[in-house]
Amino acid sequence: MGTVVFDLDGTLADTSGDLIVAANAALEAIGLTPQIVRGADDALSFRGGRAMLAEAMVRLGRTGEEAEALIARGYPVLLEAYGDAIDVHTRLYPGAVEAVDALRAAGYRTAICTNKPEGLAETLLARLDLRDRFAALIGADTLPVRKPDPATYRAAVAGAGGEVSRSLLVGDTETDRLTAAAAGVPFVLVGFGPAGPIPADAVIDHFDGLSAAVSRLIGAAGD
């Protein structure tokens, strides 16, 4: 049976607002001024907490060991702040739930492979009432490696009971594209995210187009 693996942030849900609020809270907690801007930095937020803090260091003119030390101090604060307010601004993209349900009804297996820490991903999916729709979840700290290492993707497929040869990845970033390439599977880009155009085997502008793309790239679930 076919398996469809989803990224989470920027793919199923727009989590940028809560991520950015947490990043700025962390910066303030370590004595710096907020630097990450909602709207302008949405794509940056989907690259993760450390990426936001690293960009903040660049904007503040902090470099070298000083920057690294500040990021190390701020990152745990960011995770705590994010965990405390994980779904205040977060919204599912239109049609996401319906698309996942349609795939499952057609016989496909579904899983999550994200670079969000596993515990936070579990919490968010539960808050969004999505967790039961996915047979497996692999987060940034589930394995010793993270995306784009293909081991994470393979673990997600295996956890769902599927086969890599009959699977694909749905995502929104270059990291997702590289993960799919490393695993040797098709990549479907959600073109409505803020990351911009990325080479992909299929691009969907709305989740209404996902089922057709999946069927074309890996065939019907029961074939």
C-alpha cells in the first residue's frame, strides 16, 4: 500500500506566528531586543528555532563565540515559551484535514516526518485534533539524525507499515526536497507556503490537488 509522509510546519499548518513569538520571547529573556518579524520572517520560522536565533544574532551584529553562546542560552527558553503557547496563532492550511482523510479513505498510509522536537510535534498534533490520522511520527530528536538525513523518512514510512518504494514526501522547504532526494522518493511541494518555488515532482496550490498528485506519483494505494 502507498504511504504519504507529511512535513508539519509550513505544510499541514501555519505555525509561524507562535514560533516567532517564542523566538522573540527568548531574545528578550537573554537581554536582547526582538528581531523576528511576523509576515516578513514566516519562511525563516519554518527552518526552526535555532535558525531564527542565528538570524537574530546577524541582525544584532553578534558574531563568533558570543553568538553561539547566546543561541545556546536562548534555544531552551524558546522551546519552553513555544511549548507554553503552541497553538495560539497556529492554523491548519485550508483543506489539510480533508486531504489527509481522503488519502486514508482511499487506502493510503499516512505519517509525519518533522524537524520539530517530537514532544512538541505530538502536543501540537493533539491540540489540532490530528494525531490519530497519522500512523507514525518522527521528530527532530526521535533519532540521532534529523532531516534531510533519509533515515528519518525511512523510519516514518516503516512506522506506518509502508514501503519506501511506494511512498512520497509532502513538504514546503529545501530540507524536505533534499530529504526526498536522499530517500529516492517523489517530492510534492505545497506551493502556498512562504518558502517560495523549489524543484519538485509535483506542486499543489491547494490541498484539493494532493490526491491526484499522489495517485500519479506512486499509484493507487492498493495496486
